[in-house]
Amino acid sequence: MARYPELPKFINTEAEAKEFYEYIQQWGAALINELETRDTQVNANPSSNIYAVVTITEIGSPQRGDIAYAASAGKFKGYVSTTATQAWENLN
């Protein structure tokens, strides 16, 4: 879990300002790393969302593994999300 930096009440010298700036940079890098790790873990878990819609475009923010029944097409579709492809594909 991210540790939040303790902000000094006063920065009196240029050296203290530089030290504080470097501390914030390190904390920011650690936070970015934790968020990227969390995103990787979330994306690795299959989704359990199953939608029943008229058209697939009604689904605003699909996630990898989502399944939808598109009534207008009369087909089940699955959402595929890779680095190369992000689209709904027909399921057999």
C-alpha cells in the first residue's frame, strides 16, 4: 500500500527544498509502480460481467473477458483486450 509523504511545515533553505523535491519524486515513482502492479493484477483476473443489450455500443467501458448478448445481431460476443486488439468478437 502506498505510503504518503509527510510534508514539512517550513522549507527554510534551498538544500531543504531540493531534498523535499527529490523525496516527492521518489514517492511519485513508487506510487506509479504500485498502480501499475495493481493494474496488471486487475487485468489478469477474468471479468464476470454479462450484459444483455440491443447493440454492443451501449456498453461504455468493457473489460477483457466481458460477455454480451447483442439482441440486434442475435449473437453472443466476448470482449478481447490485448495490446494489439480491443474489440468485441463473436462467440461460437
